[in-house]
Amino acid sequence: MSAPTRTDDREFNPVYHSYGVHKAGLPPLVPYFKELWHRRGFAAELSKATMRGANSNTFFGQAWLVLNPLLMSGVYYLLVTIVRGRHDALFFSHLTLSLFAFTLIQTAVSSGATSVTGSGKLVMNTAFPRLLIPLSAVRTAFFRFLPTLVVYLAIHAIFSFSGGLTWSPRMLLSVYFLLCMVIFGMGLAAIFATMQVYFRDTSSFLPYFLRLWLYLSPVLWNPAMLGGMGREIQTIVQLNPAYHMLTGYADLMQGRDMPGPLTWIVSAVVALVVLVIGFLFFMSRERDFAVRLV
């Protein structure tokens, strides 16, 4: 029997990517990001597999993604109404909108934190830029957010009939702050994914941290409620890295005043700074992940 002939040499010349030892903590950045972009489809498929595993692509899975924050909005609205002692129907739309947006950041952080430790076999047996793993978690968080945006638009339409809310082309500008939140979430996911590898109790601590962060964010309250507080309290609240993103997003979506230049600038700067810090922190430690996950 004759040996099989090679009809196409390309079939027998696979391309290999080397992830060797480097001098400093960081790998060569240009080749790394080129490979990261080249493997972006891998992150998308990993995200889709995660959503299928969580039944997020089924009707009831999508319904729960909407019902969970919507029910939370109802509970928080009831509590805030009792505390304030007065009923404000429009506040429910603000609460729902802001809670949906904060849930995007919250999901990116919580799912990103466990993304690397939950992919131990993949990390140890496959050579690829590990940063794709937390980025796929952020992609999953974003696609889980999209159905809630449709629900808010329906709530907005209901309140617009009563004259409480209006439709405006300025609402399209809210995409800017939504993009800032996604970039912000990418940096946080990289940071907490790295921390989870070294400190396995990080994911247990996160729910308490995220709940406290929720109370300090303009979700259960809006900036107008801070008028009666001292300047010191207002300054402390505005140090919240998500404050300007959530405020600008809510102002544009609900037709309030146009956010000032500080809100636009601070949102972008915070998002980019956290992204750079998170990426560099993750990339400087990722060569150590395989050893830590054994």
C-alpha cells in the first residue's frame, strides 16, 4: 500500500504561538495584543457557551435576567418610599434604570472574578492570552444587560404617556456612558480575576463589597437628593468611581439636564485608568496562573 500523498502543504504546516519566559512581569505588549485581537472569536464562543450553560438563551433564562433586577427595583422602591415618607412614581423609573446599569457592572465584576479559577483546565492545557477569559465574562454581562434595556424603554414609554418623561434624541448620547461602564467593567473583571487566583476568598467577599457600593451609588437615590447635605458628604459620594457614569447615563436617558463637561471627562478617564491598571495587573501575573490553579 502506497503512502498517502500530501496534496496541500498548508495542511502539514500549522502555526505555533510561543509563550515563553520574559524578563519583566509583563509580556511583550504589541505581540500580546495582536494575539488577543486574533483570538477575539475565542472569547465570543466562550461567552456564548457560558450563556448556554446558564440557560441565558432560553425564554425563561432571559425572563429571569429581567425579572430579578425588576423585582429588586420594586423592593428598593418600597423601602425608599417608606423611608422618605412620600410616593414618587417617577423615582421608580430612575431606580429601575440605574439598577439595570449597576447590575451590568456588578455582573462583570462577579463573573469576571471567578472566570479564571473556573477555567483551570483550559488555562493549564491551552496556550492563548488569558486576558480573553475575563473579557468573555464582560461580554456575557453585556448581553445579559441588553434585555433589561428593552424593559426600561417600555417603562419609559408608560411614564411618557402621563407626561412624566419625554423622548429626546439626547438619549442616544447615553451610549457614551454605557461604553464607559463596559470599559470600566473590563478593568475590574481583570483585577478581581487576578485577585481570585491568589486569594480564593475574594468571590466570597465580593457580594458584601458590591452591596455597599450599590448603596453609595446614585441608584437608590439621585444627585438631587444630596442638595441638603454638606459639601463634604457630596465630595465623598462623588469619589465613587461609578458616580459620574451612572449619573450621566440616567440624566440622558430620563431627559434631565445635559451632563456637564466634568461628568463626561471623569467618566472616560476613570474607565480608561481602571482598564489600563486591570490589564497590566492581569498580564503581569498570568504566567503564574497555571501553577496557582494546580
